[in-house]
Amino acid sequence: MDMSKPAIAVIGCGLIGESWSALFLAHGYEVHAWDPDVQVRGRLAERLQRPLAQLATLYPKNTVPGRLRVHDTLAEAVARADLVQENAPERVPLKRALYSEIEGVTPSSAIIASSSSAFTWSQLSTEMHTPGRLITAHPFNPPHLVPLVELYGVDPEALGRADAIYRDIHRETVRLKKEAIGHIANRLASALWREAVHLVAEGIADVTDIDAALVNGPGLRWSVIGAHMVYHLAGGEGGIEHYLDHLGPSQERRWEALGSPRLTQEVCAQLIAGIAEEAAGRSVAELERARDARLIRMIQARRDEV
Amino acid sequence: MDMSKPAIAVIGCGLIGESWSALFLAHGYEVHAWDPDVQVRGRLAERLQRPLAQLATLYPKNTVPGRLRVHDTLAEAVARADLVQENAPERVPLKRALYSEIEGVTPSSAIIASSSSAFTWSQLSTEMHTPGRLITAHPFNPPHLVPLVELYGVDPEALGRADAIYRDIHRETVRLKKEAIGHIANRLASALWREAVHLVAEGIADVTDIDAALVNGPGLRWSVIGAHMVYHLAGGEGGIEHYLDHLGPSQERRWEALGSPRLTQEVCAQLIAGIAEEAAGRSVAELERARDARLIRMIQARRDEV
């Protein structure tokens, strides 16, 4: 363990807390973990074995392991933290109460970072005495593999310190200039899924074919270049300016033709039947293992730049 | 060249025709190419060098090269074709006229496959005597690297034969059950980009950060699993059924909160400025080379399954 690294508190040790713990440990950090459920925190060290093994594959040069300390109280876990990563269930009153408690027992310089997917900084910070210490730092599932962390906060100094820590553990951070429910990535994902559901609801294609089209088409391409940059390259020599001049109107027409499905019983039944066909007997755990193995290879391939 | 392979005619030798030609040649097919522009067809062999070199990297086992024959007339190019891949500019009258001409001079068993992105089979087939021979076979840019081909047609036998040829050249085909403007992939891409433009228009994030969020988050994940399957895994043990029961309503609320931007002058100016920042001085050609190099590595990594 590298004692010069900031000390991390991980509060809430479900799937997201487990991922954060593994990431910090794999990069030589001291992790102080706490969960209100004594069984959940008791099994954390054991549950970390799989993500830690995956991270050892991804970051073979990290030879100085961190140290995990599981605490019996929240106050102990955060007492000497530089960064508190909060991964409580998505309930606003619960999170607000946690921050009030943490504020009183952690160093005044400690950053409190919420992994919240569903709520914004403004919704979470209202009852804090020192709201500048709160930031949202939203990871993307599975968080120990997918590098994205979306940041929002009001104190540039706190944001800068947190950003440096996340980059040190190989996260790719982005900044929101204005907060938004769903941050950036889940809004994009939600917009795409709406159309994917529309295609099923309208009988245009099967779930399996829609997923295959995404994985072998735009998804593959978006693992390499972003959606805006795609249209810059689509404009040829003239770039995005040429594209917008010549094809902007046809994009607007296409937007108007996109669907607005509802998740009715019938549509849900189609989605469930379609997934059963695509899963072809593989369990969720098997599908997750396959996803993780592929993700690890993709991340390695992307990193091996010439 | 493998003489047992179907003969391919590539009609229209712009970027898409160039990619198709390279793909078929790299897999040992005889390609009969024609373009109405004598300069375009004259330079085809030279332009094929770059995509052929990229394909040699991707498919090192393909040691029997195909043969390119560039013809001076459409009739000659299609005279002995088993599959005619049409890549004319996106103008319906032009394409309809082409099909009428091709129908008269190609074997009656030949499949006529349109690469059209903008139009549907119904729009394209109206003036044909034998419309069952027409299929839409839409590739995804850059088509010699991105494996997706989206198929629609009305004759299952023709579709099946075309599908087998595309799979032989390492394309991943999907079938539309009902035709739709934009097929599957461009509808999904369009839906996502609408929200990406909304985030810029609302000042929530910069173009660079939105692209980075996509590439390091959902884009990376969608190169590995599809959008529907994501929600199956998000449901844990209970899968998609559990997800829809518990989080379906919150997805519907999120859909309602998505944006409906317009490509106003102001929004276009923001997009152009944002791309300039993201491109950071790199030309479109440089950005394309970087994209292709990364795509090749990603495709290799995905293929190297354990």
C-alpha cells in the first residue's frame, strides 16, 4: 500500500461499493468500508476476489496492493477519509441523512462523492452545512471495468481533487456544466433504448436482431468515436459544418419519425420473450461473465495504441 | 481467386462501393465494378490499396486474393453476376432506373442488393418486373471494417442466398421483419444523437465530454452487449422481467424528460465549435485513420474469444 495516496471510505457495499473498493484496492489505496448490513460488510473481502482478479488482468503493473479495512460504524470508516464514496440505495432521505452524519465525523477537507444515478446534486445537497464538499461521481455498470465517471459539483477545488483521484485509478472522467437527471450516459442510453423498444413494439425487428445490429454496428463504432464526431467524419472534407448544411434537415425529419413507445403489458411480454430467445438458456451470471471477459479484452485492445 | 464463389457486381464506386469491393476481393471473390464516372472507376484499383491492407490485417488467413475487373458499361459489369451490390447516390429515380436496366441484362437468378441507407425496399422496387430479386443490404460506415449488414426483402430464397454470401465475407447480418426508414442501426443512432444534441443545446455538457462519456461508457458496453440485454442484466437474478416490473415506470418517466432539440443556427454553431475543440487540430483524414486503427484492434479483440 502506498501511504502517500488519499484514504478512501466506501459507504454502502452492494455491487457499486464492491466495484469501487476493488478499483481503489487494485491501485494501492487504503479502503475503509462500511455497510449497515453486518452480513454484507462481512462478506465484502470474499466478494472482492473476482473483481480484483479481473483488475489484475487489466492492470498487471499494479504490484502494490491496497489494504481493506471493514468497519463496524460509519463514523470509524470515514474518520480519516480524504474521499468518501457513497453507494447507498437510491432514496433521497436516506442519502441526506448519511451526508449529515458524515459531515460531523469526517475531516472538513474530505470530499463526499455520491455514486447516485437517479438524483442530482441539488436534490442531494439541500440539508448539508458544507454542500461544496458534495459532488456526484456516477460510475457506469460494471463500474470496475467500464471506465466512465461523470462528475458534477459546485466547488472547483473539490472537483479537481476528486478528478485526480479517479484518473489515478484509470477512470475516464467527464464534467457536467449543468446537472441533469441521468447525467450524460444514462440519458443517451435511455434515448437509444426508447427507439429499440419502439422497433420491437412495431414488429420491425426481433430483440436479438436489434441487439446484434447495435453490437456489430453503432455500438462497436461508439467504442471508438463519439456520436458527435461520427457526424464530423460523415461530412467528409467539410466536416460537421458540411454535414449540418446538407443533412441536418434530413436528421430533423428522422428525429420526428422516431417512436414514443409505452411499456405496456404486451410490449413487456415481447421484450421478455425476445430476451429469452437471445439468452438461449444462458443464466444472468453466465451472461455477465461473458460480458466481463469481452469488456476486458476491448479495454486492453483500446489501450494498446500504436 | 476461388471460381466456386459467386460473382459479384459492384455498381457505384464511391466510398461504399470501394468498401464492398475491398471486402469481396479480400475474401477471394471476383468483383466486376462499374461507375458512370470514368475517373472514379479508373482510380478504383488504386483506392482499394488502403482498405485491402486493413483487411489483410483483419483476415490474415485469406491468402487467395480475388480479382477486380473494372468495366466500361453497366451491362458488362452485371452480365454474369450472382449478386449485384448497388451503391448509387441516394436518389430514388436514379436507383429505379438502374434496377430497370440491370433487370434486363443480368441473369434472372441474380440478386440485386441496394446499399441504400435512406430508402426502403418498397420505395425502391416499384418499377421492377421481378421485385423479389431486390433486397436492401445496408452496411454501416466504414463498411469494410464495421461488420453489420441490415437485410430486408420479400423473397426468402433470395435473402437466404445473399445472407450466406455476406456471412462468407465476415459480415454480421440482421433481418428486418418489416421495413423502416433508417433500418435498425441508423434509427438507434439518430435517437441517441438527438439527446446528445439536446445536452449541448441545453448547456449540460460540452461536445468533447459527451463523446467521451459515450466512448468510455455505454458505447464501450454496447460493443459487447446490446441495449435490450443490458436491462436483462440490470434486473439481476430476475432479469428483464424484474427490471421492467421495478424500473419500467422510471424509464418511462426518463423517456418523457428526453429532449427534442432543433438544429437551429445557434445549436449548429455550438456543435461546430465543440467539434473543433474535440478535433484539436486533427484533420478529418487523421481522425479517420485513428478511428480505423482502433476499430481494427477492437474487432480483433472481440474475435479472440477464449
